[in-house]
Amino acid sequence: MASLYSAEQASRPKVVAVVTTARIGVVTVSDRASQGVYEDLGGPAIREYLGKYITSNWTDVSRIVPDETDIVAAALIDLVDIEQCSLIVTTGGTGPALRDITPEATEAVCHKLMPGFGELMRQVSLQYVPTAILSRQTAGIRGTCLIVNLPGKPTSIAQCLDAVLPAIPYCIDIIGGAHIDIGNGLDAFRPKSK
């Protein structure tokens, strides 16, 4: 069987692409916002927050989708498998209402769940409102991407991200995603080198 590569091609050094800009998906899950009936407040709040605290290069890849499990799942899969996002942050659809399906869609596409994210976000939110126990945020990993569900209210988004963002860069390092640095008052936890 003939080789697909000549000896000359085989001896050339391999070029490996180095990703210098992290791709971050921002997904707003809302029937009304996806129909243009309601202004999306969650997506812009996430982008503004990340713009303040992420100090390394990153690109925003945004989506606004209705509260439909298969549509949310398809958007998440597209952002990971096609758009190659290393982090996806969702907003909305995490409450107990019948149409709140973001955690179910997230769990359906993830290979591993990261329940500590949701536990910490609820714990922090309980300091502000007793109804935080009704929130079902979760997080999970698909390939080299971490997916984190946030509530829909902009003030709650900031409170939750203040709690979990310090752990996100190291988690993404461990799973092989693009390098992310944070600063401006929030420090990422990374273990010291041996």
C-alpha cells in the first residue's frame, strides 16, 4: 500500500496551531428575548462582566435561543464542537417553571457534570434572596469546554460569577481548553508549579 505522504513531507516539522484567543460562548435562553419581544439583558451583562475581569485575549460567540431543550442542546453542541469554545456561560431557564429547561439541556450534552459550581452559586445567592434555593444552575464539561449555567437577572449573574470565576481558568486548563487569565480584583486559582 502506497504512503499518502512522500519521504520529504514526512521529514518536515509538524506545525501545531497555538490558540491565543479563547472563544467564549454566551447563550441567553429566553422565549421572549429570542422572539424580540423582550430585550436580552442577561447576555450583555455576562459580556460586560467578562470584559471587566478576563485579562487575556478572548472572543465572544453569542446566541439567543428559546426555552426548548433540543434547541438549547443544539446551540451548546454547536458552540463546543464547531465554534470550539473553551467556556460557555448561559443565562436564564434555571428556575422551577415548566419552561425552565437549561440545566436539562446542559446535562444532556455534557460528558461530566460539575455540581460544585451550582452549589456555590446557590450558597452565595442565598445571602441576597431566600428564593435562591429555587435556582437549579449547574455546570458540566463537554470535550475541552466548561459550560456554566447562570440565572437570568443581571445582578445575580455578577454575584454568581464573582463566586465561581476564580476556579474557571484552572478547570479549563485541566480539560485542555484555551488559556484564560483574570484580574482586576479577582484572582484565578492555579496551583503553584512543583
